[in-house]
Amino acid sequence: MDWPAVERRWGFRFPADYIDFLHTYGKGVFMQYLLILGPEVDGPIDSMAEETENARGSEPLRTDHDVIAWGVDSSGDILCWLVSGEEPDQWPVAVWGRHSSPHWATYECGMVEFLRATISGEFSECPLSGLDLWNTVPVSYLGDREDKRLRSLGLDPWTGEPDPYAGMTFG
């Protein structure tokens, strides 16, 4: 990923743990449940921008802070950074829980630590609406690169079995 171009487009530097995560694993999905978004530099709209707008359009978290989405799950939750200050590595995680009341909850940790604590069940309760990642070891992650590689071979990326829909187009 061209991080200088990403920073120019978004107007800030992303947290280092997020950059390292994307460098190592790429955008992808945990357990067919939690999608890790990536910033795009080409095209007018990307999923990170769309989900950020969704989060910003929801019930406000705090009027003096902004949020930037880095993940969404199949329960309708949006995982964000609470932009609080000039140092991205200090931005806490804010989760907009579709089925939560109140909708917003903040966690004083970065993205990778949030994922680790969720997967290992270390928070006092599950921070997400679904339990797919809560206290779930081992956990599987399928990055976009591996997904594309397996699909190009005609395999279901989650099972490794032949995909009966491989090569088909719909629409």
C-alpha cells in the first residue's frame, strides 16, 4: 500500500498497529464475521470512507471528536478510532453497536489490542453485538490476497473444498 498517498487522501497518518496489521495480513475477514477495512487511494469512494460516513451519521459519540471506521461486522457494528488528538497511536477504539444501548462504547486501546482482547475474552463483556469472535481461540483470518488466490483455483476460501460456483457470474 502506498501509505504516503493514503495519508494525502485522508489528511492524517493512520495508527502504526493498523499499518503493521495491513502490511502483514492485508484487508480481510475474521471468522466470516468481522471485516477489516483498508483505505483506498484510487476511486471516489471506498468501504472505509462509506463506513466512516455511516458512523458519523449515527447517534453522536462526542461532539468534540471525530471517528474513522476500520472494521464492520455482520451484526451491523462499526469499529472506529475515536480521533482524539494529533497522535494516531493514542486514538482509542470506539464501537458503534447496532444492538447496544447506548450505541457507542470506547476502549482505551488500539485496534490490534482491541482484537486480541476480544478474541481472548478479556473485556468484562463482549464489545460486539455477536459472539463470533468473543473468547474464540483459535481464530481464523482470511486476507483478500489469499481469498483471491483460492477463488482463482476454484476453491472455497473458507473450506479449501472445490467451489461449485467458481467461475460463475451473476447479474
